[in-house]
Amino acid sequence: MSKIITIVLLVILGVYLFRRLAGQRGATSKPPENKAAEDMVRCKVCGVNLPRSEAVLSKGRFYCCDEHRRADS
């Protein structure tokens, strides 16, 4: 019984190592994209943080959606 368990563990280890090595060969090293950091703002109604470009601005307040903007009026 112990021989079977040892063989199964060796097969699992072999498959793991094979996949790991195969994944490293196929991976191309892409330079990281230069995305500019964006300010985060908080919705006045629910408090969720979101990028300024995705926020709804009304009367100097930020909201995550138009529904929350209307609810705060």
C-alpha cells in the first residue's frame, strides 16, 4: 500500500514540475504597462471608492452612479 501512495505522490510531483517548467518557457516577458496613477474618490451615499474618471460629479460631491446622485439630492 505504501508503494502505491509513493508512486501516486511522485506522479503528482512530476506533473506539477512539468507544468511549472512548461509555463515558464511559454511565458513572454512583457514590460509592465505604464498606466498613470489615478485619484480615488468616495461615493457620498454608499462610501465605495472608485477612480475619479468613473465617478459622477454633482455639486462638488462624488457618486458611484447616477442613482446615488439622485438619492442624495
